[in-house]
Amino acid sequence: MALLDVFIVNVAAPTIGSDLHASGADLQLVVAGYAIAYSVLLITGARLGDRFGHGRVHLVGLALFTTASLACGLAQGVTELIVFRLVQGAGSAVMIPQVLSLIQRSFTGEARMRALGAYSAVLAVGAAAGQVVGGLLVSADLLGTGWRPVFLVNVPVGLVLLVLGRSVLPRGGGVESARGLDGPGLVLLGAAVSLVTVPLVLGQEEDWPLWSWLSMAAGAVVFALFCRYEARLARRGGAPLIAPRVLRHPGMGLAVMRIGAVMAVNGGFLFVLTLHVQGGLGYSALRAGLTFAPTAAVFGVVGLTWRRWPAVCQRVLIPAGFTLTALSVAGVGLALRHGSHGGAWVYLAYTGVGAGLALAFSPTLTRALAGVRPEDAADASGLLATVTQLGQLIGVAAFGTLFFDRLESLGARQAYTSSDALMTCMSALAATAALGALAGLVLRRR
């Protein structure tokens, strides 16, 4: 539910814009505000679970998320919607890290691997299915409510989960060794992420004014200050947002790089393809949403079954996933070139994208977390969940900007020029996926 809400708004954006008289920048904030709040607060959400109990904090986050979803669905203006989306993202940041921490504290050995595999598959399917569900809900126009059900659908689901959660989740206190929340670190990290992502989201809409470049430069400076502060805090025996031993865990650095790359490709692919099929090819919200059904379905199947594949395949799953993703996203661009609808070939490419992303993501996440010590569960969960969100956010911002810039340079938004812009983005996405495979090989040799 939380990951679905990152993308469910994409296909609803045109309807939201016309109903609330929102500008393009407003709509981008509606889409990105959730992800910004989510990514900035994830590590703190994980630490809160350590301090007050993972089950209890999960329920608090779920209640906040559900309440904010109701407020989003009832919003009467775009400013309200942006604010409530930020609150909804904060609720997700409190809710989601507790899942990984509970898995790591409740299971060991093979059982933990199975639980992590199921978690990563559900997580990724939520991201991939957001477009599909959004298209279905907008097109259904339930009781004349237009775009509002994309938010209101969370309310009954959230209420059911709150009832179930109270009966099945542990609600004890946190661990005795729980550390502080590192307020200065949170402020520095939040400022750095916001200073970089906000201009990435809004810069293209406003023709890249000077403030956007200054903001990104300031973000880099603030991030350097954050790293320096965290290192000094660790040397003094304090509690930085991420414990240094988690970063030094075998394979964690490689996992961070791979998860960031695969989620940037995932976010960018879904976003620019939505722009093309709705803006260039004129698809309805329903048809645009159903376009992603093959990708979502295959992602889920592969994510849930890869561990049962022959042992000889296991060692090459991740680089093979990146390679298949690179070939498949390039195939999507080729199938849709010159304004074509793609025919059967494009659905084969969509299937390949789903399989490739699943193989690149699910084994990486599962293996990175399987060996983490229980006392480091919160930090590891927060780190990888943050990388997941930042990867998607940067993918949407970077590849969305590339699409719009290319489209603007070509002129009118017609099928041919839109497909040209799409091909440019698909080539860049393929190169990013290929780098994910190659970088993994380089880092392993070192």
C-alpha cells in the first residue's frame, strides 16, 4: 500500500490538475512530496521502532498514513493536497521500516530468507502496480468522485490492517539499548535531500532558473556536512542515523549501489512511459494503467519464485537481471518508435522489464539483510528503504526531466516527437541498468 502510493498518482495527475486548477509544478509536488517526506524520514522511523517497539510504532504509522489518505481524498485545493501528501509520506516512513525490523527479529536462517523474499516481492509489486490501480480507479469514476478514490482506497484497507495488526503484532516496548534519534543528523539529511530533489522536480517546469542550480549545489555541501557530522558523532560514541558497522557489513555497499540503480530505472521507466502513452499516444487512464500489468505481474511472480530456481542460476541472477532490464527497456523504446503502439513485441519487452527488475532487486535486498545482526535491523532496514525511495525519486526527477527537455526541443507533443523523447530516455535507462551490472562486477573484484 505504501509503495503503491508513490506511483498511483501518476495516471491521476491530469484529472487532479483539471479539477483543482493545479499548475504543472503543483502536480509534480503532489507526486514528489510524498516520496520526499518518505525518503527523508525512513531512517528516523526505523529508529523510533527500536525505541518504542516495532509493532506499536508500525500501528502508529499506519494510523497516520490512513488518516492522511482520507484527508488527501477530501482535499478541496491543491495546497491542501500537497500538505496532506507530505503527511502521508511521513506515515509511510514510520510504518514501513518496522516490517523489515520485525522480520529480522522474528525469523532466522531459511525462514528469514523466505520472509525477506516475500517482502521484497510485495514491495516491488506495489511500486509496479501503482499505475495499474490508479488507472482503474480514475477510469471507474466511482460515484462521480474522479481522482479521489486513488487516495480513499487506502482508508478501508488501513482500517482492516489496524484491526488485524492489534491482534497479531507485538506491542511491547523498545529494546533497552535503543539509541537516540539524532535530531541534528535528521535535519542535515532532510535538508540535503530536499535541496537536491526539489529543484530536480521543479527545475524543468520553470526553465531551470538560477535558484535550482544553487539549491543543488547547496544540497551537495549540506550532504558533505551531514557525513562529517555523522563520522564525528560515531567517534564520540554517539548514535548516528546509520551505525558505521552497518555500512561496513559485507556486501552492504554493493547492495546500496544496486538497489539505488534498479529503483532509479524502475521509477524513471514507469514515469516516462506513462507520459508517452497518455500524452503522446492518447491512451485513457485505464488503458495507460493496464499497460503496466505485464510488468507488475511478472515482477511479482519472479520475485516470489527466484529462490526455487536451480543453484547453478543463483550466482548470476543479479547481473542477469540488470542485463535483461537493459535489453528490455531498450526493446520498449524500439517497439514504440515512430509513434507506433508496439504490437506484441512491446508486451514481450514489458515482460522482460518486469523479470529483469525483479531479479536485480529481490535477491539484492534479501541477501543484504539476511546476514545483518538483529541489533542492527533498524539501521539496515532504514538505510535500504531510504535508498529504495531515493532511487525512485531521483529516477522520476532525472529521467522525467530528460523526457520533457527532449520533447521541448522537438516541438509539439505528438506521437512521433513523444516516441523520440521516449527512445532517448529508454537508451539512458538501458545504460543505467548496464552500469548496475558492470559496477557490481568491478566492486566484487576489489
